[in-house]
Amino acid sequence: MKMKDLLFSLTFMLLLVLAGSHIVSAQVTSQRMTMSRGSNDAMILELPTADEKMVGKLWPSWLKDNFKVRTKKVKKTKNEQSHLNFSIPGVSTGTKVDMYSSIRTSGGGSELTVWIATTDGYVSPEIGSGRYIEAEKMLMRFALAVSKAQIEMQVREEEKALKDLEKELEKIRKDKEKLEQDIVDAERAIDKARSEIEDNLEEQTIKAREIEAQIDKVESTKRRLKDF
């Protein structure tokens, strides 16, 4: 194994550890697959945990950012795309390549299939292990990008869950403040009621005395009536 390949392998394994479990089982295989230009050698990147929709959105933008190549839909196909006339280091030897790709759901994840057309044929182990390895590296770098996107998505989801929890906590705090205010209001109402009860008792005492005085007046008036 060449030193640069060894360094890539070591670097890639480190990135796998840092990326977590998303792409630990990501792998590239090669087989002949049918596409718009017939049955040709293809490379298949398995992404067991990546949603097809997310991969389909990331793939064209990743190619544009890394290889300055545009993605177009291949006419009269279901989901095949073309990426034409660009260079892949170590794969396109002096000339540019045309690449075709398709993405489909596979189990709980997805599969990215690519056909890389060179002047010597479609990239496969048979046309040169070195070129195949470089193409494989490209796909595994994309697998890392997928893993990063998944982690970023998970972070956003966790941040959203955190915000929801913070909102719930704020609501609970406000409920507590309202309950505490209810207690303060209730205590004030109780103090007011106690004061009013005391006033009421005093008023009852005064009124009872007035009643007794009035009774005396009634009895006195009755006695005067008897004198006639």
C-alpha cells in the first residue's frame, strides 16, 4: 500500500470515530448496473442510516462545492442524474470524466449508485485499482459529508427539543409565580376578611345595644299607654 493511501486510510478511520455511528457501516461495492447508457460498471455507496431525500439534496451541492460540476436530470429516466465533463483527482488521468448517479431507498437508509465514464471505460477494479481506490475515496468523503449533515440535523433537533423544554420550564415558572401571587392575594383577602369580621362583631355589639335601648323605649311607651 502506498504511503498516501495508508495516510488516507488512517485519516478516514479517525474521521469515522469522530463522526460517530452514522457511517461506520458505510461501504462501497462494484457491480454492473443498468442505466441510461446501458449496463455498465457502477460503484454503489451504501448509507444504511441516511434518508434518501436528505442524500438526494446533499449530493448535487457537495459535487458543486468540491468539483465545480453541475448536476442535471437525465431525460426519460426516473431519478438518474448526470455530472458531465469534470475532473476527479486520481481518476481522470489527463482527461475529464462524465459521471451518472442515482439514489434510492435501501432498508432504513439509502444507496448512491455512480457510473464514472472515462476514456478507458467505466471505473471498476478491472480498469485499474489505483483509479478505483481514488473514486472510492471520493465516495467515502461524501459519506463523511452525509454523516456530518446527519449530526448537524440531530443537533438542530436536539436544540429544538431543548428550546421546547426551556419554554415548558418558563411556563412552569410563570405558573409558580401566579400561584404565589394567588397565595399573596388570598392572604390579603383573609386579612381583610378578618378585619371585616372584627368590624362586624363591633357593629353587632353596637346594634345589640341599640336594640336593647329601643326595647326599653318600647316598654316605656307601652307603660305610658296603660296610664290612659
